[in-house]
Amino acid sequence: MERAASAPTGNVAPGDVAPSVDPALLEAYGRMVLIREFEQAIHRLFLRGEVHGTTHLSAGQEAIPVGVCLALEAGDYVSGTYRGHGHALANGTDPEALAAEMLGRATGVCGGRAGSMNVVDLEHGLVGCFGIVGGSIAAATGAALTAKRQGGVSVAFFGDGAANQAYFHECLNFAQVLELPAVFVCENNLYGEFTPMRQVTAGGEIAARAGAYGIPFAVVDGNDLWAVREAAAEAVARARRGGGPTLLECRTYRHFGHSKSDPAKYRPADEVDRWLERDPLAMARERLLAAGCSDEEIAAAERHVRDRVEAATEAARAAPFPDPAEERASEHRAVSVERERGEGAEVAPDRGDGAGELEFRVAIREALAEELERDPAVIFLGEDVGAPGGVFAVTPGLQERFGPERVLDTPISELALAGAAFGAAATGMRPVIEVMFGDFMGLAMDSLVNQAAKLWYVSNEQGSAPLVVRSAVGAGGRFGAMHSQIHGTWFQGIPGLKVVAPSTPADAKGLLKSAIRDDNPVIFLEHKRLYSVKGPAPTEETVPIGRAAVARAGEDVTIVSVGKGVRDALEAADALADDGLEVEVVDLRSLRPLDAATVLGSVARTNRLLAVEEGPRTGGWASGLLGIVGEEGLHDLDDVWTIATAETPVPYSPTLEDAFLPGAETIVESVRGRLRAGRGWSR
């Protein structure tokens, strides 16, 4: 059943339709008029200074979102662009709530947090409108993973400029390889911002590019509602019956400039005139007249829509702005839906004697298997993770056990992989993805930093993105500069993300299980030189994110680290014990949220703090932690310092790499050198 029939949008007043006319025709026209009237109202409000920042109007393109959404059903998903007011309205978003969002009001569909470019309306299946070019393509690809389970369809609207983005190529290939029920709809208005697309797009038709991936495609008159609807209905039906993705290129023309700062003087006058003669509303009106509607019936429908938009915008203008006090009160919720941090430090179990030991890589495998078994919403996907079992042999056997629908081998496409994870998470799945080396995370940054991290907040808590990104990090393996970084600090300053880095097999298993169950996106760092390490099996099912552990108690100096650095610190503590020095070692386990309370408690006992980081001091977590301790615990400090790497990329040569890394010997010498004079220790 089409949305027009199952959920009327109120664009036609009761009694406006003659018995001989299909009510769906006038309803569809009413949706188009709604978009046009809404955009013109927003234009007026912007000129009056009531709509802030910028806004991108879709007047002239109404037939595309209306025609496509007429082919959809309840439960299908839509992802729109920053020119997305029309996508939202065609899909069922309330115009008053949308207008209030444009005005930054508390009653907005996202509570004033999203504004014009980033609207989310999960109640109506709108995964989001995306301010980053191409973001809608990735989100729709991930939503199609969810839709495939549900028998639904996922639609991506995107502009012609996005066809030159990596998102376009990676996600089309990704969707075709996985046979996803996706419809990619290019709204080609002939200009990528200010530049004619013919000047920056090779190969002619955008749609023809889909042929390289074996995807059916069509070029459609985007100003003809019925042409769009017919093409969309065919593509949606094909996706719904398991035929995979389709690309529709809909040729159209925007009546305004790219944004409100663009007067669009670069467009030839005769070109503008030609397209205005083919106004999609005028074309649809002619079709209605030919179908038997009278001028009076059409005019009545138009008046009804205008009155509705006027009432919606006036109500939005009268609505209150958000209360900053309430905003501050909810800020922590944006970072931590679970509010999982407890009080006090957790003491790690004693290092075992070999009985009941678990290997680090096996601990991760067990956590994945147990969560896949426990929750059908969990899926695991990445490059070579299925049949090959992963490049570090972490995941063999999982695909055989859970099947290729739950454990998926994907193309080498980090951008598409992270984008798909976001879209799947936003629509109810709990994806775990593996990015083979942490250094490759730069390719995935947009979907993680601009989409996943912000969904909970920007959507006004409509939904979150419960996804986990596992990645191998760290130097010492002779992999060179671009396969050896620890990139946790790239993400540490991003509200909405969590970053964890276990140092033991027990914590690896417990933290991964917690990460998968967490309602926020979590970056999970696995140091490559820990994969073969063995340690005691966990005694608890999960380990709370955001709580450090005292790995060794002491009273003379606190050493804080994370991941492999904790093992180096413990080895150094053993050596320093021969000097009569009792070292306390704190394993942070999480870089965000950071458990400063446990560190401050330790410093209150020892009065000395050393932070050991495998990474440069500039911009590192160690410097940030020392800043917190200096601000909140200065009265307890007799000494504080860091050990970090040189301010260079990771070198390749074994002698250079060994000297580059802050190992146990470096820690021992640093502590002895710092404290020897006051303690009179001997070697």
C-alpha cells in the first residue's frame, strides 16, 4: 500500500475531489504545492532574519521527492540531502514541526538542534538530511541492511555533485555486492553549487555510471511527477522482491540559487526561462485538468495547502526557543545514554599463574560470538572478516557459525563500511565493523564524526547509533608509518563517541561486550602486539566503559597508561620494586569517557604521576589528563610528567622503531632519573 493511501498528509481538504477523479492525483499535487509554499515561506522568513545561518531551498524540484515517496510504504527508509525540506515533507514530516526547526524553536522536529540541513524524523522513516555531500548515500546503504531483513526498501536522495564523491562509487558497489534493497535517486539540477556539472563531471550521464556496477538505471524527467512515480515504483518493486539496487537520475532545475547567499547570476537567462516554462507544479496541474479535475477543485486544494503552511509557520514563530539550562542538563546524555560510569575505582584481578588463561584475540572472538548469539540485531562486517577469519586471525569460524547474513565480507571500502554501519545502527541494528588498521580510519571519519557521533544529539534524542568500530593499532610490528599509529586521540575530542582500549584478554572480552550493548558509537582499539598475549579469563560478563582499573597498587608513584602501555608499566613496576619503590599502575581502559576520578584518587595517595603514551605529546591523551589533574588535584602533586613518542611518524627500521617506542626500560630509567636524588636508590 502506498503512503498516499495509507497515511494521507492532509494536503487536500475533505470534499475537494470530484467523484470521477482519482483522489491520489490531487493528493500528490497537494504534496508538491505544500513543498513549494513551505519553501517560499522559509525564503521570506530568511529575508526577515528569522531563519539563521543558511538554507537550501528545493523549489522547482518538488516532483522528485513526491513521486518517489508515493511508491514507498510505511517502514521504508529515506535519507535526504541538505536541500532536504522537500524530502521531509514528501515523506510525512509535519510542516509546523519542520518550520519550527528552521526557526530554531524548541518545538522543532529536532528541538532546534538540527536546523535546516540536518533534519531527522525517525518516526516517519527519515534517517536524516545530511549536510555533508554524499552522506545520504552512505546512510541509505546502511538502512538497506536493516530493510533487507524487514522486507523494506531504503531510498537515498542526492545531488548531482555527490556523483563525484567517493561515497557514490563505494556505496553503489557495496549495495550491489550485498544485493541491498536500495534506490539511489540523483536530483540532477545541472549545477554543483555554482559550477555547471558538465564542466566537472566526466562521462556524460550520471545514471550510466551505475552500469559499471551492474546496477539497472534510468534517466527520468524530474519535473514530471508521473514519470518519476512510474520509475520509482518499478525500482522500489524490484528492490522489495530482492532484485537489488537501482539508480534513477532525475533531471530538474532549482528555482533559487544553491543557498541563500547565492543569487544564481551565473545561470543564463534563456536557460532559466526554458526551465521555468516546465515548472513541475504547472505540469502536474495540466495533468489534473486532463484527468477531469476542474479549476475550482484545484484552486480549493491550493488554498487549503496555503492556509496550512501559513498556520504552520505562524505557530512555529510563536513557539519558544530551547532553554539553555535544559540543554546543559541533557549534554551528558548525548555522550552517555547508558550513564554507565560508577563511583570509585575497580581493582583488576591478580595476574594469574596460567590456569584458565585466555588469549587476547580469542577473547575478542568469544565476545563477538556471544553477542551475535545473544542479540539478533548484532551483525559483524568488514574486509576479510568472514571466510578468511581476519588478517590477524581474530574471527575465524564466525561466518560458518552465524552465516553470511550476520557475518559479512565486504569490499575494501572503509567509507562505505562506516557509512553503512551508521545507517544500519540508526535504523535498529547493532553493527560491529572491523577497519583492518587504525590508520585507515581517516577514510571513515565523516560517517563516524559527522553522522554517528551526532545523531543522538542532533535528532533531539529520537535515536542513537549503536555501532562498534574494531581496529588494530600500535607500532612494534615493523609495519611503517601508515600502519602503526594509535588513532584514539583523533576521536577523543568528539562528543557522542566513546573510545576504549583494553590491555588484557579479560578486559578485551568484557569491554567489547559492553561496547556492543552500548547505545553510542564506540571506537574499540586493539593493539597488534597484544593479540597473542594470554591472561586470566574474565570473572564478570562485561566491563563498564568509562571506568579505569588499578592494575597494581602502590604508594610511591602513579603510572597511568592504556593498551600495551599498561603491560609496559607493569613490567617497569616489577623492576622498580627491586629499588624499593612501590608503583601504582592505573589502566585507563577508556579514553572517552575518561575516568579522571580514579587517577585523582591514586595521585592523592602517591603524590606523583607519570602518564605513558604511545603517541606524540602534542594533542595526546596524556597531556589532556595531566591538565585535568593539574586543575583538580594540584594540591596533591609533588611531581608530574609524561613519556611519549618523538614528534615524528612511526619509523620502519627496527632500530629506529625500537628507540621510538616508550617501553618498560624507558619507563624504569625515567622514574629512576626523576626520583633518584630524593630517594637515594641504587640500581
